[in-house]
Amino acid sequence: MTSVEHILAAAEVQKLIFLDTAESVACTLRPYWSEATGGHANVVQSVSSMLEIVPPGTSKGNGVKMLLEHLDVSAREVMAIGDGENDIEMLELAGLGIALSNGSEKTKAVANVIGASNDEDGVADAIYRYAF
């Protein structure tokens, strides 16, 4: 049994997080874990120096979808704001998906709007601009 199989068989893993340099995450950790998990987990980068491994189907988008079903609210009525890869499904689901300008390129590619950066109070700006 490989060390990866041992980790996954030992317990019900909810999340693994690896922190390293952006280069190491992108060039070493992400390729290794994407192959090692063999599609049995989602492998995403929420920020360039952090790799997250979560069970399949686990995403902010699925969490928001469950909440919307519970509250009987349409996704068209939702505004979502994000900056990392772990926000992509949530932004795609929302009627208005806003990516912060300092977010990942993948995140900005799916957004309806590119907002100000975190350093420019992008979340507050988006709320004032689009929710009020």
C-alpha cells in the first residue's frame, strides 16, 4: 500500500491542506496529488501557496446550492464574491458572480464582473455597488 492509499484508507478525510511556495505548489504538489488521488478527490488552489484536497463533490458551489434549496431561493437571486479556485463553482452558480481583481485567472474567467482587489476593499465595494 502506498503512503497515499494508507492516508486515504486510515480515516474519512475531509480536507488536506498543503502550504509551500507558489512554485512548489504549482509545479510539484498539485501535479503529484492530482495524479495520486486518481479522481477520488477534488484538488484545488484557493491561493497560490496553498493546495487543498477535498472529497469529490465538495465545493462552495455545492454548499450554496444546498442552502438555496433549503431556503427555496433561486440562484438568480444570489451574488457571490470570490478570488480563488475554490470559489469557481459558487461564482458559476450565482446570478451575479464577482471575482476580485487580485484573484486567480481561472476565477476571473468565470465571473460576470471583475471587482476591486482585496486590498481595495473589493468585497465591500461589490456589496455596495450591486446589492444596495
